[in-house]
Amino acid sequence: MMIENQHPLTTQMAWEAVTTRDSRFDGCFVYGVLSTRIYCRPSCPARRPASHRTVFFASPEKAEAAGYRACLRCRPRSVETPRIERIVMATREYLDAHADERIGLRQLAARANVSPFHLQRMFRRLVGLSPKAYQDALRLERFSAAVKLGTTVTRALYEAGFGSSSRLYERAAAEFGMPPSAIGRGGAGVTIRYTIVRTPFGPLCLASSDRGLVSVRFDGSAPALTALKQDYPNAVLRADPRGLRQEVRAVLECLRGGRPHLRLDVRGTAFQRKVWAALEQIPRGAVRTYRDVARAIGRPGAARAVARACATNPIALAIPCHRVVRADGGLAGYRWGIQRKRRLLAFESSLSFKSRQTAR
């Protein structure tokens, strides 16, 4: 495979964009097929050519100057948003405007003039959630906003579109780590125990409800308590260094490559939870790219959504989002500072190296 006209993307990056039909690269380059002399945009749904029969160009003009003609299927010269993105965007806007209604996949597919199977697949690839999970997230946002304004749980439940209280309680427990009635009271009735310990990487604050850890942050006492009060303004916050010693040991064991059993009481969407579960599988001393994680959870086109899930990870170290880097090897961001991420990776790498040397 070749890169023509000195396009700034590396061959590997361009080929990955083509094989995953990554629409984010549409407009950045086009690829041509040597056997057919046709060129396409990266997201073209046509069957992929072999890598040795593929050539890249920085623009449609350069591809045509080399004797290639535009694909009639993906129309790489068009500046319009690709059809798939337009369909998903329109579906998402429709769901936003009808958040209080229960809308089935077949109904959405009929509006978009595509099959339910294709709409489901396209929506999950670009949004990171299925249409149903997206509707659930919208309902829960509406419910949370309503009860915080004083609406009763029962009224807010039906106004948000939940069909039953059991469905609401299931979603609220997963997303907020507390029952629906406690959401409107800012965590009233919930006790959050916390402790702050020193580590080589800075002060670490652990906070736990009766259900498990709700937060592990690289923060000092003042910012850690401020963050907890923002998340649980009416909860009881209680320092409990002795009661959380076991949790502290377990979290620090993760740095040494251990996988201790930790009870977590984290709030997150189904997609975030999938990402966080995948992060827990990355071994000490190793790194993965956001695209690697997206592939691992079966969402190869959701690298950006994976990055957002990493940025909102509430449990440092035990859910090792610091082990995820950009495709070019850059460290990208880290919720608790890029320098700390660099030090964590260097520390884990040195431990892995020592382990390999000892094994020899």
C-alpha cells in the first residue's frame, strides 16, 4: 500500500480508517483501488480492497489527476454529510424532541427509510448506544431534572416516559448509585464514607457508599470533599480511614498488577460500563489505543465515545483509564493530569520489566 502526494497521515492510520469505515476521516483523504481505478471516501460502504491494491490521495482532485474516477456509491466529491450520518443525526434529533414518548426501533427505521437492523447498527456505531439505551438515558435525565425541581417521584416517573417504577429503580441504581427518591434530595439518607491517603503519585481520595466505592480520585482533602459535596449535596459525608483500609490496599494493589475484588457503586451508562470493564482487562505495563478499546467492546467506530468514557471514569487505578493512549502513541488527556499519567505508566512499565527479568 502506498501514500501518494505525501499525505500527512501515516499508511497505517489511513488504512485503519478505511477498514473501519471511519467517517471522521471523510474529507481528509480519499483512497483509490488499483484494479478498478475508482476512488472512494474512507467511510464508503463498498467491499474493501486488499491493502496491496490500495493507494491514498490527499484530495479528489489529485486522485483524478492520477487517472481515477469517483465512486458512484459514496460520491467522494460531495461536501454533504454522508447519508449514514444524516440518518443517525435525524434519528437522534427526533428522539430528543420526543423524549417523553416510547418509540420502537421499527417506527424509527420506518421514518429513516432503512431496515431496523441497519438503523440499530448505524446508531450504535456513531452514538455509542442503541436507540433504546439512548431513550433510556434521555428519560433518566428528564426524571432527575424534574425531581430536583420538586416534582414527586411518581409524577416525574410517568412524565419522563418510564412505563413502570421497577424500570426506573433499575436505571436509577445503575446510573446514580441511589434510589430515585434520594436523587431529588441530593443524596439525602445516603452515607458516603471517605479517606485520603498519600501515594507516590499524590494524595488519593477513596469514597464509598454501603454498596461499594463511588469515587477514587487523585485529589487533596479540600478538592475531594468539594467534589463529593457537588455529587451528593445532602448526603452524610464521614471520614473513615480505618473502615476503608481494605479498599485502600486493594486499589493500590492494582498498580502492582493485581486484580483484587472490589465492590464498585459507579454511575454510568451501559456504554460507559462496557468501556470501563474493557479497561480493567488491560494488563499492567501495557497500553491500548482508544480504537483498540472500541474494537474490544464491539464498537470499532466509537473511538471518540470511548475517549469520553475514559474522561468520566470515577475510579482511578482500579479502572485504569491511564493505560489508554492516542493512535500515534501520544498520552492524550487524563482526568488527573497528563504528568501523573506519564509517571503512572513509567512506574508500571518498570515493574513489568523487573518481573520479566526475575522470571528469567
